[in-house]
Amino acid sequence: MKRRLTTLALLLAAAWAPPLYAASASTVPTNAASIIGRMLALNPSLQSYRSRVHVNVRMLNFPYLAPKLAGTSYFLRPNNYEVVFDRVPSYAKGFSRLFNDVGDAANWEKQHTVTYEGVRLLDGRPMLVLHLVKKIHSSILDHTTAFVDAQSYELVQMQWHYTSGGTITMEQHYRQEGGFTVLAAQHAIINIPHVHAIADSNYGTYQTNVALAPAVFKKQ
């Protein structure tokens, strides 16, 4: 009787096991280059876009500033991505750079040594974890961690870890628009020496497959 109950318990456990883990062993790539390739292959018919973005920053320590940034996000396949803000106060330039770093997966391998660290749960969802270290040594940034959804290959979260012990975490949320999966909102938590802040961004309507001037992608 005990053996039958044990067998029944094992069968029930198998029936209720999360299917993503079962699928991940055979279908999820196990190297960084393949994962980044799948990220870049999202929305294959999307050749370009532009979208207005609005960012509200709130500093949680003195001088308690709360700048509001407005700009435009641009993308041109295969590897051009840029967020250009209309104007940025000098004290907020570091915030604006975050938005380009998090969205520019096409340049990760050019600027970093990227390694795959396996699958980790984030808010109950299995994520493919990538570890990025600058190829040119940085005395400021130790490493960056990227969390990529194991099913959709969307970049869900990015964490910057600084040699000072500080961290910045950026969460990303998506929506469906015009048949494409597009970025809808971001939430950043900045916790580095002398700066504690949060930043929230929202993206407007996307104009897709539009002509874009090459000058847009000259790094700001």
C-alpha cells in the first residue's frame, strides 16, 4: 500500500510540474551568443521604430531633486538603438545613459565578455542569466547581470554592480502594439554612494517601420 501511495505521489508531482522547466532543458540555448541572438530576433518584421519616452526621476536623499526627462527612443535593425533626450540637467546625465545601456543588446558582446550563468527564478519566473564584464577594465563598474525571460527572450531586468558596492536595477515591462512586442515601461532603483533615487519611464505610441536618419544613432 505504501509503495502504491509513493508511486501515486510521484505521478501527481510529474503532472503538476511547471512545463517551462521541462522544456528549458532541451530548447533553451546554453551559451550567451545564442541567447542574445534570440533576443535580437524578436519582432522579425520590425525594421525600425520611434517612440516618445517620458521619465520621472525622484531622488530619495538630499538635494531631493525630481527631474522630468522627455525624449525619443529609436531602433533600426540590425543593431542600432538609441534614446535621445530633449534636454538633460547636468546632474541627471548618468540617469539618461542607463536607458541606452539596457536596450542595446546588440552591442553587449562588442563591449563586454558575456557568459551564461544558467536559469534563475525572478518573481517566480524562470530567467536566463547573463554575466557581463567590460572588456576594457573599469574601476567603477564591476559587472552587470541581465535576466532574460526563458520563454519570450525579453530582457526583464538588468543589474549594474559597482566596485563601490552600489547597485542600479532596471525592470522592464512590455505590451503588444501593432502586432509587435514593444517596451511599455521601466522602473529603476538607484542605490549608489551619495545617490538614492527611483526612475519610472513610460513609452508612447510606436511609429513602426519608418525611415530614420543615420545621424540619430551617433552616440550622444
